[in-house]
Amino acid sequence: MAIIDLIQWPNEQPDQIVHRVPERGSGEFVLGSQLVVRESQAAVFVRDGKALDTFDAGRHTLSTNNIPLLTGLIGIPFGGTSPFTAEVYFVAMREFIGLKWGTTQPLTFRDSDLGMVRLRAFGTYSMQVENPQMFVTHIVGTSGGFSTSAIDDFLRSIILNEFNDLLGKSHASLLDIPGMTMDLSNAARLALADDFQRLGLRLVSFQIEAITPPEDVQKRIDERSGMAAIGDMQTYTQFQTAQAMRDAAQNPSGGGAAGIGVGLGAGAAMGQAMAGALSQASQPQAAPAAPVGAPCVNCGKPLPAGANFCPECGSAQSKTCAKCGAVSAGTAKFCAECGQPLS
């Protein structure tokens, strides 16, 4: 086994968190070997499965001063040139950004407006190693290399457990969640801080990109909002009738001249129905007919059935408002609908 005089990790991959030197087995080192740790790196010296020391950025010469435990482990024969076996774990201390999280299955959520609904949530987060020695000891183990993909599923399960509890305690409606995204993100980051710290990591940021219901629930929400946008159902029905008439005229069901005739006939029938509905809606209400034997509002004489004027004194039994068209009793001086004086 060759003695390693220069220990370094110059080719750091974007998603790689830990790199071991050597990648397999143990390396042969001697006191006086050079250890080069670059910016945003830390190096953990391990012998016999025990972390001896952690080195920050810079060039270090291995000696009993910076690795004092080596003195008792290997002794110092031959003037300090005796080789010893160990491993060095280089840990990337930079922030790993753009890591994704999301639900594999919909989460059941008690909605204050919609009842029980299922929700999907996804987003991104960033993290960095806070305690390299703890991370190497408890997570990496003896692996020759360790990337974000190796711990991605484990971290996602931790995130979803905390996020599910957090969402269940919000007692909000799905319709209110878009306005709570920032608060939920901050609350989730604080709730996950201890979980990451136990692994030697620090959760730097946590973002929620979207919280959405399944397609069938979304369809019902769209239908409900569409009905609210319609407003006056009678006006909407008239509009739909006119639109159907236009579509029937432009897209006849049959082919050739006969199909066009059928389409125009259907459109004409719909147009007549629409015209009748509009005419009926626009006509003013007729004056109520007097019942048989009702007294005249002026002279008190009995009136024939359906009489609008008294045959004795000629007084009108009802008055029509010139402003709004509402019908009032013949004795009324003002319109009950708009307050207009009645003549």
C-alpha cells in the first residue's frame, strides 16, 4: 500500500457532500503528510472507526500537535516516519440549494369550508452541514462517497411528517392557504430545525411552491366559482339560449342544405323561445281585477266583477306609477315601490 503524502479533494461534484480518501480501505499516512482543505470544506480524520480531529480550510501538516490521539495509537518510532492507516473524510460545508420535497400520496386535510379533502404539496429547501464530525459518524459511516441523493428520501420523509402535522393544526380552509404560504414555510423551517440538527445538518431555507387538491376537487371548486360569477340566473339562461341559437345556425347537425335547414330551424325555435321569455319578462304587470261585490274606493257602491272603474262615480280602482310602473290601490297618494306621487 503506497504512502499518501498529499491528502486533498480538488474535484468536488455539485451534489456530493462527503468524499473519503482513500475511497476504499484505509490509507497509509506518516506524520508530516500534507492535508489540503479548500474553502467551504472540512476534513475529518478517522482511525479504526473513531473520529480523531476535524480540520478547517488551509494546508495542514499532520503531527501529534494537531492529531494528539495518534501518539497513543501508533507510537512514534523511527523518528516519526512510521506509517499508520487511517481515512480522511472531506465534507462540503457549502449550502446545497434547490433540493426538492413533495408528497407521494395526497394528505388528508380537514377543511373548514369543504370538509375532508386530499391535498398534494411540494416545494424546495436548502441545507448545509453544520457539524461535519457528527454527520460523518452518524450518517456517512464507512461510505467512500456520499451525495444528496443518498439522503434525499430520508430527509423527505422527515419533512412530510412535520409538514402533515403542521397543516393539520392550521384549521384553515383550502381557499385561505395561498395567503398563508409564507407563514407555513417559516413554521415548517422552525419545526424541522431540531430534526436536521440531530443529523449534523442545518436547514437553511424552506419553500412551499404549491398546495393543491386532486383534479376532481379542483373541478368542483371551479364549478362553484363559476356559479358565483354567473350572478343572475335568468340573464345567464337568456345568454345561453342566444349562444345555442348561434351555434345551431353555424354548426348544423346534418350535412348539406338539409343540415343547414335543420340547424337554422332549431336556431329559430330557440330564438322564438328566447324572444317570448324576454317579452314576458319586460311586460309591466296588469292592474289587479276587482272581485265580485267589492266596494268602490270612492263612493262605496258594489262593483261588477273585474271592474277597473266604478260605473256609478267613474273613479279608478287602481293607480299606475308613471315612474316605475308599479300598481297601487286607487286611494293611494304615493307609489309603494318608489315613493313617486300618484295622480
